[in-house]
Amino acid sequence: MRPRIAADYRTLLWVMIAPALVALQFARPALVPYLWWVSAYFALACGVIAHNHNHCPTFKGKLQNQIFGNWISIFYGYPTFAWIPTHNLNHHKYVNRAGDATITWRYTNRHNLLVAVTYFFVSSYWQSDPIKFFIRKAKKENPSLYRRILLQYTIWGGAHLSLLALSIALHGLKTGLYVYVMTLLIPAFFALWTIMLFNYDQHVHTDPWSKHNHSRSWDGKLLNFLLFNNGYHAAHHENPGVHWSKLAEVHAVLAPKIDPALIERSLAWYWTREYLVALFVPSMGSKQIGRAPFDAPDGNAVNVASADVDVGEAGTNAQMVSP
């Protein structure tokens, strides 16, 4: 299975390391305290890879892409088809405006630690609507897609149940549960929670009505290496079909057009400043850039559950390959 673009050989390497780490910890539970956090990083990387894969398919063949999507869902923690209704067809369409299931201002436009750490639970609840609507519409209008969605759920859930059973069979109930939870369950939750936190930080206090100030970006080299250029978020939103390996070049062109307050270098410093220092020095916290996301010209919101979703071509378009 050769990737379409050479840069994705690193993607494949990361996707092979993730299960290798799990296998090593299953074989040697004594290593779990030292390696579980590494598995958490690779689960997060699989989530980023799932995002990239849904925008720009990793392989040429449809079957190869479907197999790949099913495989990474095991480590990422959820069937990868869900990126289509919640992200590709919703978030990229509304970009933190009314109608976006992942809006950062659901109950408040304040930016603080409490809102940030609970964003996962709020966003997950509201993203369930477009997911359920997408599944219902696929069942009615695209039976082939519906079967692929069911297959993803079966593979994802079946794999986790099988791995839990294997861990218990190898190590007994207590140690088996411990090994499974630390190597798969916690990393998967960490991946899902962290990806949503990234989405929150990438859009809170930005201006969704602006041509270029709709997203916050990070241009640090280490972060973008570890997360496959996910830091170049404005560049991605304006060019969603561009392969992740090209986003640094796109960002370099866009950067002069973006408000400097929306380009960060260090994620660690950003989190420290926003969620620790700003508690004592409020002026260090972010400020709303431009127009607030809820300040719509006509004041009308959009029903996210019934937002435009075309399932007729899902699974064939470049950004919908995973199912």
C-alpha cells in the first residue's frame, strides 16, 4: 500500500508505531507506567491523521482508504466517518458561526480554563445531531454508505472488545483491565478531548466574518512536526484540499494578511498564558478579534441538524474517503 504523496510514508510509520506500542505493553505490563503517555500521543496523532485523511485521501484506491480509515479509528477512539458530517460538511462551512456544531461560544464567549476543559463535553453533545442526521440520510438515500458506516462501528467496537478480552485473558481481570485502560481507553479519550480542545483554541475570540482572521495558528516547528502541520489552521481552512505537507508554504503566504495576535509560536506558552497567567493578569488573556461570531448580519441562526448534507457522493469525493 503506497501512499499517493511521499510525505505520507511518515503517516504510515506513525500508524504502525501506535499498535506496536500497544502490543509491547500488552506483552510487558511493567512497561505501562513508562509508555502509556507515548501511546496517548500516538492516539492523538492518529486523530490528526484521520482529519487529514478525510480531507486528502492517503491512497489512490477507495478500498485502501476505507481499510486505512477503519484501522486508525481503533487508536483514535471513534469511527472516522464522523469527521464528514461534523467537520468537512459543517465546521468548514460555518467556521464558528451560527450553524457550526463546534462553536466556541455556545453558552459564553469568555475564554477561560473552565470553558476550555469542558468544551469537549459540550461540543460532543452538539456534534451528535449532524452525525445522527447524516446516518439517517445515508440509510434512506445511500445504502452503500450506510453499510460502510455500520462496518466502521463494528470494526471499532469489535476491536476494542476483542483487545479488552485479550488483555484479560493474558493477565487476569485486574491487570488486564489496567493494561487495556492505560494503553487504549485513556489514550483514545485523550485524543478525542485534545483534538476538540485544539479546535476550541484555534477559533475562540477569532473573527469568523473575516477573510483571514477566522482561525488562530501556531507556527512552531516541533508542534507542526508532531501534529502533521495541524498548527497552520488558517491555511488549512482557506485551502482544505491541500495536503498537510504543503500547509507550511501556504501559511507563509497568508501570514502577512493575518492579525499578528492570531499567530502563536508556542502552544505551551499559549496555554500557560491563557489558563494560568491570565487568572492573575487578565490583560494577558486573549481579546475578541474583529467581529464576534454571534454578531450575524441578519441575526438568524442555522439548525445544525438539518444543515445541507449530500450523502449521494459521500465516500467518493476526495474529502469523504474514509467510510
